[in-house]
Amino acid sequence: MQLRFLKVVLGALVTLVPFILLSLAYGYDLHAITKGAEQGKAYAQHNLGVLYEIGEGVPKDYDQAVKWYRLAAEQGHSKAQYNLGIMYGTGKGVPQDDVKAEKWFRLAAEQGYTDAQIILGFMYGTGKGVPQDDVQAEKWFRLAAEEAKATAQNKLGNMYYFGNGVTQDDVKAVEWYRLAAEQGYAYAQYNLGVLCETGIGEPQNDAQAVKWYRLAAEQGHSKAQYNLGVMYAEGRGESQDHKSAYIWFFIAEVNGIVGAKQNRDRAAKRLTQQELSQAQREIAVHFEQLRGM
């Protein structure tokens, strides 16, 4: 169940973070929020639900979070509807129930709440809590994509690339991948890199492929790390550089890419001991920077 709603949980964090940051920066009046919630004010009920969910100013209590989210959701508060969907999707404070999660996500999505639209897109795309339906998935992803949500733009690119729920169209796939990639979305950067490398949907361009692979690789995308290693090893889009190839193959191997070790070892044979030591130092710096993020 946790894997099923991994993306839902990430969406929930996006929803909660602005409230948490606002609370930390300016403080909040718990008494006023509680009073407003008890008076039936939906925004206060939602905020009190958030506080109970994260344990900020009150003991963490998922049952109480669900209670206050539900009261706000029943008044049409879209964020509360979304968060109540999260609780049902993850089984926090209520028995896990995909069908009820979908109900609340839909209510929020129909009000234009983009995170809920994205979750509905995933649910229809995978058949979780609803019958699998690519046309419905495309509908909800498109609504969020048109509001510049990078996750939805990338998914819409996937749908055009594979022809799921839409007529297959490589050019449109590139267009949507690019919109998401330009927002820094690593999955879209990788996808765009692949299409640039292969010349699908736009003219073949190794330099552009390297650009997008690098941006995704630096965010930890393992396949982009591997592909960037290949580009360096073969001198495509960049001057041939066995040290850089070694570095990216090593990082891709650590991140679980099958075949990266073989290519790493092949690159290592082309390095002097000094170059190999320098590469290993750069790898150590890379992982140290990741730990500090």
C-alpha cells in the first residue's frame, strides 16, 4: 500500500510545506485556529487537521487530523478534500481505502486543485481504486499540465510517446517533456535527453542530449547518469573523457544500474593512477554534496 501511494505522499508534503514554513516564519495562534475550527470555519478546520497530522503544537494524532479534514472537506475546502484523500490512500487515521481516496481526490480535482488532478491521473493510469482508463488519465494529467505542473507535463509526454489515451505523437511528446524539463524535472530531462540522442520527435542532437542527461544526472537520476557516462566514453556531444565516463558509471552503479560496473571497469583501464585517484576524489565530493542537500 505504501508503494501504491508513494506519489500521493510526496504530493501531500507539497501541500503541507507552505503551511509549515509559514508557521515557522511567523508563528501561529493555536487557540485562534482551534476556536475557528470549532466555530465551523473550513480554513481553520483544515489548518488544525494539518497541525494534528504533523504534530505541530499538538500531539501527532491522525484520528484528529482526519476528523478536522473531513469537516472542512464536507464544506468544499479543496485542500482538505485532497488531504483526506491522502489519509485514505495511506491508511492514516482511517482504514486504507483506494475507493474513498479517489472520491475525495475527485472532489478536489473538480475544483481545479492540481495536485489532486495529478493523483487522479496516476490512479486512472494504473487502475488503483478505479477502472484503468488511459483517456481519463490523460484528461486529469492535461488539466494539471496546463497549469504548469511538471509532473503532469512529463506524464502527458509519456502518453504521447507511447500513444496511451491519445494518438501517438513524438513531436507533442517532446513539447511536453521540454516544458517539464525546463522546470528542472529530472524525469523529463532524462526523457528529453533520450529523444535528443535518438532523433525522435526532433532532430538528432548529441550535445542537447548531454545537456539534458547532465541536468537529470546531477539530480540523481540513475539512468541519466549511466547515459551520460556512455556519451563521455564514446565522445558524443562532448569530447571523449574517460575520467568523466568513469565517474558517471561509478555513480550509476551505486544507484543500481545493471551494466554500469562493466563500463566503469572498462573506463578505469584507460586512466592513469593519478587520474583514477582524482576521479575517486570527485566521486566522494559528489556524494558528500548529496548528503548535504
